[in-house]
Amino acid sequence: MKTKNQKKMEWIYLFTGLFIAFLICGLFSSCAVVKTDFSNVAKKEATVYYYLPESIIKIRATAKVAIVYNADNTLTGSSNIVEESFVITSEMIADTKDLLSLNYKPNALMADDIKYSVNSKGLLETVNITTEDRTADIISKLAEAPQIILGTSTGAAKAANTIVKIKEYTSDFAIKVSEISSTAKTIKWNLVIINELGVDEQPKGIPANFEVSSVNTPSTSPSLSALINNSSSEINGILTRPIKNISLEIKSAVPGISFNNTLPSNVVVADVTKLIVIPVKRTPFVKRVNKIGIQDGIILSNEINKPSSVEGFVSIPINIAKAIVSIPGQLVQFRYDNTKRADELEKAKLNYEKSIQESQKYELTKNQEIEKVKLGVEKDNLSNSIELQKLKFELQTSLLEAEKKQLDAQKALDEIKNQLEELKQKK
């Protein structure tokens, strides 16, 4: 017959064997949580789809125009631009050239809580591999070009008997960074001059074209396959792009204008020549937390909380053996806990009985107060009844006296009538 210690050892060996089996399954299973399919097929399966970011340059152009009128308030052909300024900002948009599908990779031995979302532009916004969702604050870097003070164009001298009015025109333009190179790109801008002095005539146009160029924008954008250089069309993790600073130069493209020189402006844009792969992995035997902050497809933060896998690995067989060997101690603890719970229940029972006694005492006091109020009411009713009887007696006495007086008056009246009758008879 097996001894007690032999049975415990058999249990230890059994649990250790199961633990090793789960360990082998965990080590040979995939540690990646999500994967991205960057193939160019028309149909893809995905938990969510997203695009890589690219940038557009937004230019707010402002031109001040000297509008020249004749003496009869009609427009002349001498109106000219006297000042131009440009404000430059950048904005992330979706690079729809490559559709990326994000898929979850489950693991039978792991419990995952995943959240990812895409904004209305199709850019990845949030990736959290925990129940906590924290997206980093948006960092927007705006570069503003210096205002350019321009001189008066030649041939625009004010003639005699003319009127000159200064009017400001503003318009917004957008251009993809991929369309900008070291060769100047001309942006067409035609100012429409309308007579504002009450004369009905056709508007006149003044060209205000300007040029945009940059010496450090890439001439071509490599494909994702070339950047990843992988035989498979899938990659573990999430794809994004870094940012870079580019220098833009904007100047007027109107012939004859002498204020063409402008200072370069630095703008933050997405770097389409580079690619970043953000791995999202599991760690065996411990709980791992990934909080990735993304804004408009650009990663802003990546917080990883990963305890020691070795510590978690070592503690499992020790805890199994400890649980089997210390069963008697657990029973003692169970009895102790039950005794403690019994004491707590007894204390709760005494408190309950005390509360019942207090409630009964309060009920008795309340009944006494009610009886006292009733006695007061009855006493008042009795006093009122006595007063009522006394008043009734007084009324009856008054009524009797009144009746007696009435009888006496009737008797006196009868005597007077008799005397009158006697007097009549004597006549």
C-alpha cells in the first residue's frame, strides 16, 4: 500500500508533467498578437483596415492689391500687387496607394484584451493590448513663413485724377509633399478685381501665381514590398512611418515683381522613404501590457509593461508542489477561517438583537407619546362638552324667562282689552 508521501509525490509528478506540456505548447506557439497584410490583392480578410500616412502642405496666401480707378470711377489696367505673404502648415492624410489589413492572431493559452481603431481618414489611431485605453496627446507642429514685404511694381505709377484703394485677398491651397521637388512647382492664383465704386463693368484679373520648391523632398516613393524586403505578404506587428523636417521655399511667379526673395520655412511631414514596424507580442507566464499612442497614423508613444518571465516560470512548479504538500496546513487555515467567520456571525447576531431592542424601545416610547396626546385630546373634548352643556342650560333658562315675560305681557294686554270692552258697554 502506498504511503501518504508517495501519493503526494505522484501528484507533484503529474502536475509537473502537465506544466511541461503546456510550456512546450506555449513556447512553440506564435508570440505575435497582430499581423499586417500589405499585399496588393483586391480582397482581404481583416479585423480592421488602415493606411500609412502621407502629408499635404496647406498654404494660406495673402495678397494686398492697389486697385486704381479713373476719375469716372472705372477700373484702370494699372492695379498691381504691393504685398504678398504665405502661411504654411502640414496635415496628415491617408496614402491610399497601399491598403493594409490588421488581423488578430489568437493563442489558445493566452487571454488577450485588444482595442484598435481607425479615424475617418483611414489612419490608425489607437492600439491597446490591455483593458486600459490611453492615446497620447496630439503634437502639432506648425511652421509659418515670414511675411514678405514687397515693393510697388514698375509701371504702376499713379496717374493724375485717379483713385487708389488697397484691398486684401486671401486664398487657401493644398499640395501633396510627393508633388514638391527641387524644381519649382507653379501654383496658379488669379485675383478678380471688382469695381466697388458703383460702376457696372466687367471685373479685371491680376495674376498672383507663386512657386513652391524644396531641396530635401524625395523624388520617388519606394513600394512597401521594397522597404520590407520579405518573401511573405504579411508581417507581424503594425506599420507606420516616421516624421521628418523639410525646407520649403515659396516665391512669387509674377513677372516684373521685384520682391521674389523669401526665406525657407521648415515643415514636419511623414517620411515616405522609411517604414517602422511596431511589434506587439505576448510573453509566456506573465501579463504583458502594451499601450501604443498613435495620432493620424504616426506613433507618439509606446509603453510596455513586462514582468520577469523567468520569475513567472520558476514560481509555477514551486506553487504546485507547495499546494500539494501543505494540504493539512490549509485545512487548519480553513478551520481557523471558519472559527473567525463564526465569531463575526455571532457578533453580527448580537448587534442585530441590540438593534431590535432599540427598535422596540423606540416603539414603546412612541406609543406612550401617542397615548399622552390622546388623553390630552379627550380632556379637551370633555371640557368642551361641559362648556357646551352650560351654554345650553343658560340658553334654556333665557328662553323660559322670555316665555314668562311674554305670558305676563299677554296677560296685561288681555286686561287692557277687557277694560276697553267695559268702557264701550257703559257708553
